[in-house]
Amino acid sequence: MVREGDEPGSHTVRLEGTAEVLTLGHAVRDRRVFASGALRAAQWLAGRPPAYYGMDDLLSRESPSAK
């Protein structure tokens, strides 16, 4: 991973076979993308009982059960 210039976050997934490679990438140019996600998670978490929550809980449209 290389961080430089106006790209604070970059992620790449590579699926490799014996004769080919499939690459999927995502780049972020503004840190506000991360901040808005963190704020959304904090708002969702506020008032919930202590438990172990995961991204599946946060992204679910149903009321998550505590794990």
C-alpha cells in the first residue's frame, strides 16, 4: 500500500488464478468519507447496551441482537 498525494486511503483486492488476475480497487480522496462513517457508527452505537457489535450489526436494517 502506498499513501501519497491526495489519496489518504486505497484498497485493492486481487483474485489470482493460474493464468489470470482479477483486481478490484477503491480509492478515497477525502478523509471526510472516513469521518462520516465513524459518526454514523457512533450515532448508531449511542444508547445500545454493552456488547460486541460488528459491521454486520451496523449495516443491518433490522434491529441487531447483542452478541
